[in-house]
Amino acid sequence: MDGEPSGGLRRDAIGLREVLFQSITAMAPAAAVAASIPSGAAFAGGSLPLAVLIALVACLFTASCVAELARELPAAGSVATYAARGLHPAVGFLVGWAYVFVEMLVPPLLLLQLGFTAAGTLHAEWSAYPADLWWPWSLAGAGVIAVAGCLGVRASARLGVVLGVFEVLVLVVFAVLLIGRAGGANTLSVFGTAHTADGYSGAAGVFAGSVYTVLAFAGFEAAAPLAEETRDPRRTMHRAVLGAALGIGLFYVLTTYAMTVYFGPDRFAEFGASGAASWEGVARASFGLFWVLVFLAVVNSTIANANACANVSTHTAFALARIRVLPGLLATLHPRHRSPVAGIAVQTAVAVAAVLGLGLAYGPVTAFLLLATVIVTVVVGVYIIVNLSCAGYFLRSGRAAVKPVRHLLFPVLGSAAFVPALLTAAGLPVFDFVTELTAPVSYAGPVVGAWMAMGAVVLLVLVRRHPERIAETARVHLDAYDPGGGRRSGTVPR
């Protein structure tokens, strides 16, 4: 049992490698390279590498804030605990309420992508395979994730390492091949503004492209909910969050540069997520059977991302159920593996219901877009609140603890970077490059509003009847680690 306290998560079960890949796989690097990042090409064109680089710098501001708070407050509640300590316990509850909701929707989102990607590719290769027979692949993926989760964080995290290494390695090798094939076409001009798309010239096109690219970085904070099961969590969480954001950010820059110079900067505005002008399309046309590895990397990425976000949702739900602001059933652990089995059962049921319900009603692609809009809108909002929480926490800690750049400037810059992304995700036409949402994707706003209204009602009831439970959102349920690496037993409210 590794010495974990009765009723608690398994302590010291995983280390830096596992939590690093928890964040990496939650960012879904292969899927982002193949599908998310190319959406910025419609605006940035052949200057998309510069847009990705700007998005990387912007996201590092928020990653720094999350890393600082993860080091100070290693807790399964992660962003909920940060908001509770940095702003107010009531804000922490609402952040946790929103975060559990959207992270529970990420697995069905990725399972839908797994389904329509596998079915579409099989149909293209063998026309006898029905293009609309996508759901068996989604259900198979749900089964893999549920089994890995029930076997405990060690098994689930190690699965993430294997899947994460494969997808990153395939895309890095492909990027090197593209750069080699480009030969004399390699140019640093793609890190300037000379190749933006028609109608979005200069810096305006690069800015628009970077807003869409920012969304590919979502998930870098996913290591944080595993803090209570990690060795030396204060140091490890800090390194994992920053390492994932920086490492995958540079991976995005490399792969985007490679495809841009190979495909041609001046026609890169035509590049997209499917067809001949896509990662799979280029691999099929120019690299023989290498396209199979690219396809497998994208499929692998969907499973790895779903697995990582299932860990996030079930562990955050466990943390909130443990203090009884969510139903206590969600705090039930497997007697041997110490995995939150009740949460995993709920997560699996939600995933299957969402995949089949929305996928069969609207089609898997439209269902994917609907869920993606809900998720990104809430996650970006959570990032902004975490930035503010970082400033609030260190200001409350006293002047001696405040580092003006990391604890004040970075939160402001991080929030400013994510506001345009929030408006874009919500389809609010504040900028001319934002497209208004149409039904059923436009239902995302009312869905988020209804869920948060329910959360506000629950909060009012708890404040009236059990105010001590709301206060508990600020507590760190973990043995405290002293500077020398020893441990003091007990639950420590830092």
C-alpha cells in the first residue's frame, strides 16, 4: 500500500516522468499538430510558426503561475485549491465545479475524434468499411481508459508515458524528414509577417493565428491533480507543468516550421486538418507508408489525452467529494489500487452517454465541435482565474514572498493573453476574425451557463448549511515536505 493513510490516495506512487507525460498527453500534441494548430493558418498563413512562438510565450506566463501555485499548494484539488487560497473559498468551489465538469467532457470529445478518424481512414482505404461506423472505436477507447484508471495512477500514468513518447517521436521524425526534403526552401522568414493570409496582412494575421494556436496548449496544468500521489510533489509539480508547456511548445514550433517550409509559406493559408493539404495528406502523397505512423500517432494522441483528462476529472472530483462539497460516493477508492473507482465509473458512464447521445444525434464531427466549444470556453476562463489566484496568494503571503515578475507581471500578461482566446472560443465577434457560432455548437454557451447556475445554487446551500465545507476547499490534504526532503505526518492546512 506504499504507506498511504487509510482512505487516502496512494502516496509516492509516481515521479517526474509520469506527471510530466500526464501534462504532455493532456495537451494531445499529435492531435493538436494535425488538427488544432492548422486552424490558425487561415489567418497567419506561412507566418504560422511565428504565431505558434507568440502563443508559446503567452502560455508560459500562465504555466509559470500554475507551477508556482502547484509548488506551494500540492493538492488533488489543484485549480480549485489555488483559487480558494488565492481569492476566496467560494471562488475555489465554483472553479472546481466548472473544472470537474469540463474535464469529464474531454474523454468523450477525444473518443469522438478517435471514432471518426479511425472510421474515415478505414473507409478511405477499404470502401466496403462504412464511413459512419465510428462508434465501436469510441467505445473500445472508453474501455481502455476505464481499465487503466481502475488499475491505479501508476498504471494509468505509465500508459500515458508510452503513448506520449510514441506520438511525439513520430511527429519529430516526420518534421526532420520534412525539413530535409525542403532543402533550400528552409527560411527564417516564416518567423516574420511576410507570409500572412490574404485579408489578414502583417501583425493582424499573426495575432489572429496565435489566438487559435493558444488553444492547442490547453492541458499543461493536468499534472497538478496528481500531486498527492507524486514523490517530492512541490518540486516535481513545478518542473512538470513548466516542462510540459515549454517542451511541447517548442515541439509545436518545430513541427509547424517543418510543414510550412515543406508545403510552401506563400500557399500555407490553404493548409488544414484534412484532405491533400494536411499532415496526413502530405504524408500519403510524399512519404509512402509513413502516413500510417502519422495516422497512428493521431489516434494514439486521442487515447492518451482522454486517459490524462480522465485522471484529472476523477482526482479533482475525489478531492471535492472528500470535503463533501460533491457527493461523498465520488471519494470511494479501490481497496488495493487506491484508484477513485466511483469517479471512474461516473466518468465512463458520462463518456459513453455523451459519445452515443450527441454523436448519434448530431454526427460525431458536430458533436466534437459542440463539446470542444464548451470545454475550451471553461478551461480558458479557469486559466484566467488561476492567474489572478497566483497574484492573490502571494500578495496575501506577505511582501517578502512576492516576486514582482513571477507573481504580479506574469499573471497580468497571462490573463491578457487568454482573454482573446476566451472570446474566440465563445464565438463573440469582438475581433473580425471571430466566427459566430451556429446551432448546435451555439448551445455551448447556454450549457455552460446552466451548469454554473447550478453550481451557484449548490454554493448558496452549502454556505447556508455547511460553511465549513466550503472553507475546506482551501486545505491541502498532504504530508508536508520539509526543505530537506523529509515528511511530517498529518493533514496540513498551508
